[in-house]
Amino acid sequence: MNKCPVIAVVLNLHLPFVHHPDPPWSLEERPFFEALSETYLPLLEVLDRLDADHIPFRIALSLSPPLCHMLSDELLLKRYVDFTDRQIEFGLREIKRTAGEPRVQKLSRLFYDKLVDRRILFAERYEGNILKIFDLYQKKGKVELLTTAATYGFLPFYTAYTEAVQAQLEVAAASHRRFFSINPQGFWLPELGWKDELDEQLRSYGFSYTIIDTHGLLLGAPPPARGSFFPAKTPSGVLLLSRDHYAARDLAEPGVGFPWDPRYQDCREDVGYELPAEALKPFLGPGGVRTRTGFRYRIQGDPRTRGAVPNPPYDPESAAAAAREHARIFLENRISRFKRAAEYMDEPPISLCAYDADAFGRRWYEGPLFIEALFREGVRKGGIQFMNPVEYLYKHPPHAYTTVIPEFSSWGFSGYAEMWLNAANDWIYRHVIRSLERMIELAERFADDTGLKERALNQAAREILLAQASDWAKMLYKGESPEYARSQIEGALRNFTTIYESLGSNYISTEWLTNLERQHNIFPHINYRVFRRKR
């Protein structure tokens, strides 16, 4: 194997399942529309440019089953196009409104042009199917696609119920095969949540490797001799890669990471929160709730003076130069650490740079430019190579990896489970666990049912999986749309209980079930028997 050190870039693409077919549009769908416009499409544009310029890039993407379903849902995609059309219409009005401010009008024209270009890109070039484009780059060998748990449940909380974990893994693997016609080699642990009991489960479903946070590996037993610069393996043979803590800090540490540079666009401000309500009618939510329009004209500026004086206008050229500069510094930081690690290793070290994809675009406007500059700078600088995780792992013989039992860990605040189990959300689990026990009971009691009962049982399986999603607990912890998060959990549990009681009384309302199947239409091929006990 080439002795050059390796950088593996892994992005986690995930959003919680949101599907409200009845209202013409829902405020909760906005994050999906914004992620598509500001993260997923810009990321594909970067891949297209790199591919056209023959830049040897490699990137791994974890595509969650809920996101894949939403990206293939005709209703949501139609609403996305309608949303983009409203943004384009708003952009024309912004160009007219800012006629007396040349610098701001130049920005409004820039944002308007990008919206038009991306609408054409999505609707015409990609034919409304970006999953197909991700798959195309996978077939070219430039992108590796991972999967994650069916509804992104925080798996360490459910290891006492083998059936719960097996359902999350089996449904996820089946969903991935239906979208991409291939078994994924890698499994992205939701929130990088690891617990020992997951080892055998991952191996039994054929996953070759997974990713854990840095301290999960370094505090393992025994401690890995080569630290986080080389993979290890679990007792059952699942390969382990750990996130590069310093690479994460370069980008994610609040106030210190690159995205907080004052030259970058301030994504927290938007004219949707500033203009009079009558100018924002297409973007006002129910009850006149203000939302983001995508038109943001100011830089972040000096945090010490934030709020005291308006920040200067955004300068795209300066921001692009900052992204290129930060890509160079990022590579220099990795190379510096590689040199020190190489003194203690015979193998080429690896830096696994794992992030939420949302950090590149939606929360950091220049993030896609940073990724593009990273690969271009890597070619210019030389001395390193980009690989996808599976490429790196398979270049070493199995005996090269030492066996480690990782420490319980996650990438959440404080590194353990505080984010998903605290005073704001601890009420969730007694209800979810009780319903989970009932789901296992149903799967055992109605093992061979067909017709209406089978439909009801399949819907019960969907509801219990949706209730396990870690997103709702995180939203409650952060105080982000807590009412909606609570309603999603309570709604799924209420739906499940209705089905459970209906099966007990041998009466199921066909109309009610049909409406529920239309609303929670995720996993159309699910088989409730995934919750049966393995014999």
C-alpha cells in the first residue's frame, strides 16, 4: 500500500421524517427544503465540477432512510419546487427593492441567479432525483454510500431489547438496497452512539465497519496502540474507525472553528426576520410566523460588536478566498499531525473527518466551497491521498487490526448520552419501551396474519420506529421546536396504541388506517415480523 497518509471525509446526511400531506405546506418541511437547496444540491455541484476537472476526490456519505424516503417522495419534491419558485419570485422583488443599494442589489441578483440555476439543475439535469446522482458517483468509485439506523434511533438505549436494534438495522439495510441495489459496507451509528451490545448485531447484519467518536476508541480496552490514527476491530470482527477529534474541532468548535470567521455570511440573519410582514407573504407561516427566505446580506463580523452596529455587507469574493485559505490550513493541520504519528507507526495513518452535512451549506454557506477547495488543494500540495473508509480498510490484512472493546460514547454534548436523556426528554423512554414490548408481543402473537391485520401490524411497526427517532429528544434538549417534537413522539405512540387496542378487540377502522398509511408512508415494504424474536 502507498505509504502516504490518508484523509477520509465522511458526511452524515440526515433529517427526521416529516410528512404532512393535508395542509398545502407545512412549516416543519422547511428544513428539508433548505437542506436540499443549501447543502445537497451545492454538494452535488461541487462533485460535478471536480469530476469535470478530473480532480481525484473521494467522499463517503451516510444517507439515512428517512432522508432517502423524503428525497423520493413525489409530494415533498413537488412542494420543494413550489418553495423554490416562491423564492425566485421573492428574489425578483428583492432586486427591485434594493435598487438604491448597489452592493446589496448585487447580492440579491447573485442569490436570485443561484436559485434559478439550482431549480434548473434539480428539475431538468437531475430530473428531480438526486439519489440517482449519488448512486452514479458511487458506481464511478468516487463516493461511498453508508446507511444508518432506520429512523436514526439512539441505539445504546435499546440494546436491552434485541428486537428493537434488529428492526432498526434490518429495515435500514433493506431500504438502502431498494434505493441503491447494493448492500452497504459501512454503518453510521446514529449520533455515533456506541455500546458493546451493538457489536454482534452489526456483524450479524453483514456490516463490515462502523465509526465511533475519538474517546470511544481511545478509552477502549485495551487502549489502541496507534491511537485514533489507525482502525481497530471489535471482538466479533466489526472494523472500527474513530473520528479525528482535531479535524472536528477545526470546523465545529463554537467561536473557534473556521465557520465562525467574520468574513463568512451570517446565516443567523435573514431578511425574512427584518422586512415588513406584507413584503413576506409567500414566506409567512401559519399565524404570521416568520421564516428564512435565503436572502442574507451581511457578514458575521466581529462577535464582540455583534448587535451593537450592523455588520458590513457580505463579500462573496472575500468569503471564497477565506474558504480556500481555511482548506489550506486544514490540510496543513492534518499533515502536521500525520508527521508526528508516523514516528510511531509502520502503516500509513488515517484522519477520519466526519461531520453532519448540514454544516456545509445550511449552517455554513461557504461550506461546499471549502470541500471543493480541500480536494483541489490536496492535489496541489501532494503528499497525502484521499480515500473512502472501505478503500483504506481493505488495503490492510485482517491481522493488522488489534481487538478493542470501545467505551460507551457518542458525539453529543459531553460525549456520552446527556443530550438524549435529561430532564427535558427523559419522559419519552418509559412510553417508548412499553410500546416496544407490546410490538414484540404483537409480532409473536400474529405471526402469520394477512390482509387488513397485516397492514395494521406493518403500520404499528412504522409508528414504533418513528417514536424511537433520536431527533425528537435532541430537539427537546436544545429547545428547538419542542412542541412539534413532543407532538411527533406522542402522535406515533398514540397511533401505535390505537392499533394495539384495535387488534385486541378484533376491530380496525379501514378509513383511519388508510389515512395513517398516507401520512406516515415511510418504509412501504416493511414487514412487521422484523420485531419477532430470533430463534
